[in-house]
Amino acid sequence: MSWNDTFSPRQILSLCTYVEELTETKKRLFAELPEERARAVATYLGIMADKSADYSSLLTKWDSTRNKITNTFDRHDFSFKWSHGEFDAAANLFPWGLDQVADAYSGLASLAQGEANLFEDASKPLPVSISKGSSADLRGVSSGSVELICIDPPYYDNVMYAECSDFFYVWMKRTLGDVFPDWFRDELTNKDDEAVANQARFTGLTRGKKDLARADYERKMVQCFRELHRVLRDDGVLTVMFTHKQVEAWDTLATSLLSAGFEIRSSWPVHTESEHSLHQARKNAAQSTILLTCRKREVSSEPVWWDDIKGEVRRTARKKAEEFQKQGITGVDLYISTFGPTLSILSRHWPVLTSEYDEHSGKPRPLRPETALDLAREEVVSLRKRGLLLGRTVQFDPETDWYLMAWDALKAVEFPADEARKLALALGLDLDREIISARGLAKKKASSVVLAEPWQRRRRGMVDPDLEAFDSMLDAAHTAMLLYREEGAPSCLAFLNRTGLLGDGSFRQLVQAMINAIPRTRSGKGFVRPEADILEAMRLAFFDDLEVPPEEALPVDGEQLSMAGLHEGGSDYEEDEEAEDEQD
């Protein structure tokens, strides 16, 4: 397969025609304009070609919610689109692309201008220097010369930037290769030096490619942060933006920062991510970016033991979780928002040692930051469970707690297996043995976990209307939901009366917690999730005094949801469903 295959013949013709015209135009630019200005104009015309290609490929789609074409990389990958759409390249594509680039240029130019008002003198714009290179090698920047560094680093394995950039590189090499020859010498982008956890680079090696990718990412991030530490002033500030939801990514980021000599002073959750996407409707996704404020760490004279600061970490996580929840932060964002304050405690006492000893050196093992993050997660679980029960304290079994917390935190039927495992550990459970194998609450699908619907658990024997007693309170709730769905309210009521569940206060509180945890997103006549439909019907029939949370709007049109398997009870749980790999 070649890049030519990502475009239709009609699209190739229009884009190549533009490239040919741009080549002729550049001759006139350099003949009539000063060289620096000619290079600038040619550059923006080259960017216009990339902009046009991004909106005119076989991977673009029609967004019916806003009546517009969605670009190739609306999901930061090369995914197949359900509803293809493309520009009229013969008349409208390139004028539109020119307007887009000109508008972006105007915005950048306005930001570079000094601000003025009636009470203050106009500030003079400072010189701006833009360079291309590696942040692990800032040889042109003097040590201790920078006051503020603000970075948005690669989010572990979230986006393979170099692989995506090849789409633009192959066009820009033809439009700007003669303007910037040193930048386009290679056939494609450099992926070996990229700081991302790209498992594909380690396929076929003897060790696990996941561990190798993680180690490679951490090593490169440490190199970058050490170089930033070198050029930063002693009183300077490093601000790091990070959005990734997985503890593994945060553990690697924190290890890199601490190894480079930084201390995390504060963290701020800021709502940044768009909610209007099919991808986020299907899977859990962080909506907030965490801004970490870091300074150079003073050299610690003595290491600290983890057992001595564990209580401080737990108290801090609990306090911050309560604060952020009051500010309206929910779901996976609430868990992530506690990571910054937790890492701040850790970095202030670094290095931190554990009571475990290395079998080779005989020395205490240093603490991995993920241990502290797991502790923070436990505090959020406790807080959120009380929230689902409207402030009440009710003891369910651990499996029921896991199910409630999975829906509450991750807000999706499918989510990363690592997140499911971390949540299970926080509740003292083993994901594979107890959640998946023994209880059948979920199943593995590639690198994800898919929650089981109540009726899908019947074949595992956990959901059985003939049982008089249940090992798990959730099994009883799922059995009642199964009966209501298949036989109606009378059969469900008879079951509740026969088992004594109708008057059981704990069962009543579980129904309340499930109503609060499972997303109440409407689609057409009912809710997107069939569990929410059944629970609402049971509430109206048997528990009409229970409270209900606000309903949520559907982010995309019903047709697309139906095609993706989300409408009318669609599920990715079925045994014959093919696994798919999607970026978050």
C-alpha cells in the first residue's frame, strides 16, 4: 500500500494539479519578492496544500451534526469513516483552504502584536525564534538562561505523531522540499527518535514489546527533561500539560520528571477536550488537561521511606478529590485530578524508598510513582461510592463495587484493560480471575475490557431467575433486570417479592447507585445504554421514590451510533465480535 491509496483518482488529480501550479507560482515569488518574504509566502501556500489534502482524502467523513466535512485526522489516526464526504475540489476546496490558512496567519500575527490601552504604554513585541530540532539537544540555549518553559509532551502511546505526520510530509516534500531542503532529505519522518511508546517499533524482539516501548519512552523523556532542567534558571518554572488517563502513562511521566531533578509544586485541572465525537461516546476519555507546575528540586540529603509518607499521600488525595468534585469535576477526570497533588508530595520527599529489596544489589527498591497513584485512586473510589449512594454508607461486595465504579469513572461500556485492572486492585480484586473468569462481569477484547450486559451473564450461571439467594448483590440486580426485559414487570415483581429484595434496603440502594452510575444518554425513544432503560422502568414500577440524575445529550446523530453498535442495546461484548485497536 502507498500514500496514493489514501486518495481517490479524482482527489489525486486535483491535489497534484495544485502542486504543479504552486511549483510555477514559486518561480514568480522568488523572482518578484525578497527572498525571506518569498519563502514565507511559499510556506503558507504549502501549508494550504496540506490543509486541502487533510479535507480531501478517502478518510474524510460527513459530520451530519454540524453539516460539514470532518478532516482525515479528526481522531488522530488512519481509521475508517462510516460516512464518506469530500470537498468539491474543482471549485471550492482550494479557496476554502486559502481562507483557512490566511485566517490562522492573522490570528498568529495578532498574538505577536503588543497590547495597549488608555492607562498603559503599549508593550513592545519581543523577538520570536522558532527552531526545528530535538528538545533533548538544546545546544543553542545557554544553561540557566530560560525563565519559563511550557510544554505539551507526547501522551505516552496516545498518538503516533510521526506516523500521522507522514500523510502531510509526502505532500510538503513536493511543495516545500526545494524551499527547506534540509528538512525533507528523508523519505518519511524520523520515527526512531520520537518520544512515544510505539510498540510497533519493537515487533519481533525477544522481550515484550510493550515493556520495551515503555522503557524507550521513559528514557527519551528523561533526556528531554534533563535538557530542560539545564537551560532553566534556578528560579524558573516548567509547566507540563498532560491529559492521558492511564496510570501507566502518569507513572512514566512522573518518573521522568523526578529523574531529571524536578519537583512538582502544584497542579491544575483545566477543561480542554471536545465532547462532540463518536469516539468519546464509545469509550472513556479524559476531558481535562492537568497543568503541572514544576521547579528545580533541591538535592535531598536523605531518602524517605514510603511507609513514612503514605498517610500524607492518602490525606492529600482525599482532600483534593473532595475539592475537585465540588468544582464539578467528574468521571475519569476526578481520578486524574488527584494525580498531580499526589505526585507533588512524592517529588517533595524524593527519593522515596520501599521496604522491598533488590535481589541483585541488596538495596531498597525505589518507589514507582504508580504506587502512590493507586493509593489516590482508592480514595477517589471511596468518595465516589458515597456520591452514588447520595451520601449514605452501604457495604456491597467488592465485585458490585467494581461494576459501579467502572461505570461511574469510565462512563463507557469499553475501556482500557489496564484501567480495569487498576480499579480492581483498588478494591482488592483480581481482574482476570475474579471479575472476568469467576463472575463474568466483563470480557477481554484486544487491549480493552468490555462490560457485560445482564442478559449476557445468564449463560455463565450468575444471572438465574430460579435462584433463591445470590453470591453478589449485583447478580440479584442483573437477574431482576433480565426478568423485566424478557417477561415484564409482573414477573420481575414476583421475583423481588419471592427473594425479599423488594424490601431489602441494600438492594434498594444498589438500584439507586446503578441509576446514578450508568450514563443516562438518550437516543430516540430511549437511552443509549439498555441498562439505563431497564433501570428507569424498574424505578417507575417499584422504586419511584429514588432520585434520578440529569439526562445527557447525545453527542452524535442516532444513525452513526446505530452503525457503531451503540443504538438499541448494541454491544461489543459478543463472543464473535472482532477486536479493534483505537487510540484514545
